[in-house]
Amino acid sequence: MTWRLIDESETNIFRSLAVEEALARVNAEREKKINTIRFWRSPPAVVLGRFQCAHKEANFDFCDDNHIPIARRFTGGGTVYHDLGNLNFSLCMDQSCCFVPRTLPELYWNFIGGIASGLREIGIPVNFDAHRSCLRIGGKKITGTAGWIKRGVSFIHGTLLIDADLERLSWSLSAPPGQTVYLRDPKNTRCMESKRDVVTTISCELGEAPPLPEIKDVIIRALERISESEVRPGRLTDREREVAEILYRERYSRPEWNLGYPVSHEIATKQMEITQ
């Protein structure tokens, strides 16, 4: 089975995240699924994991002052920072294929580990950290990963810090005390907090990063080796575009999804007590 490559220029973070979920959900409803790799980038943005609380992850004032939107993806995991120095990649896979494991740790091992091998071929000294499901250079993290497994589909996506602005990353993800408390669900007061780590970029470690097309190419070649299948350029189906637009309108364009629900001081105090 060949792979479909979607390499697009959509830079609206909210629409891009709607496409991510649409890929997974539309393939889950298909009898004949389409193995897909997607590359995309966005201007500066903070992207929360599905089960996180915004006030514990992002610096609201800094993001507001610097026009950095705060968005939420449909998968779990920790908060990440995006900008045009960051490459996002997504793999949507048919679980009936022999090269597609059924658990997230195995998926990360196969595919994120495989990407690490490809990057080393072009002189990027990365290692796969199986404990944190990420890539590292000299012990410092250069990727974030998350996944979704349902109804015959295995979906994982990740970030690759190539030449991102680490100062803006640090400020954006440094949540100060005393911010307005937001709950992702008014009935659920628990927050999954990010596991803090030391991050770097490929360009910081090498002095200069390989060109973006070369990095994309080695990821594609790694995928072809793992699957013994060819990757060919493609595009979203009409159904995927339709579902992405519905998800954008009903979920990703709404602050209730991205930030959550602001709560009173009394509820906020109770929430702090529960999560301590």
C-alpha cells in the first residue's frame, strides 16, 4: 500500500489542527483507509494537549502582547510551541498493515525511532528517547509527540525544532502564578501538566540546520524503509476537507475548546487544592 503525502501551506493554527483530527476521524470511518504523512508549519502559536489547563501551561500576557494564539489539539500529551522554524509531521495509518503496531509506545519506537535514523544520515546526531517518546540531541529535547488509536487507525504526530525561537518558546510556555484559571471541562477540575524538559533546536546544536526540503526527504525515506512502501504526493479528500471545516467551526475556532472555561475564585481555589 502506498502512502499519501500531504505537504501544504495552510498556516492558520486552528484550521491546521482541525485537519489533523479530520484525517484521523475520516480514516476511522473508512473501510479502505489511506496511509498518510502530512507536513505543515504555522506562525507562532502555543498548542495545548487535550487534557491540559491553559493557565498552567501558557503565559497569557506574553502571548497576547505578541499575538501568539493558544490552541488545543485533539490528542493528549504536553504543551508545545510552534513557529515557522518548527516542522510538524503527522502519520495516519491503517492498523491492518503489518508495519503498524497497536500501542503508542511501539508506534513511537517504530516511527519516531525510524525518523531518528534518517536524520542521523544527514549529520544530525539525534537519539530516540523511548522513555519520553521524543528525539534528543546531547540530552536536549527537539520533538514533542502525541497519538490517537481508535477504530482501526493509528495516528501519531510530532514537532521538530529546526530553527525555532527558543526565547519566545520559553516565555510563551512559562505560566506565571495568578492567571485566570480555566478548566477544560466545567465538570472536570483536574489538569494534566506538561513534563518540563530542556529543549534545543537543530540549528543551535549544529550551527546551521540542513535545508527544510532535505529534512522532509529523509523523513519520507525513513517511512518508506519502515513500511517497504512508496510515498506519493496527494491531497485531502473532499470528505476530509468537509469534516475539517465542521471541526473548525464547531470546535477549533471556539475559545471554549482552546482555552476552556474561566472559573470563579472559589472554584479556582478548590481546583488548586485538588491538583496539589
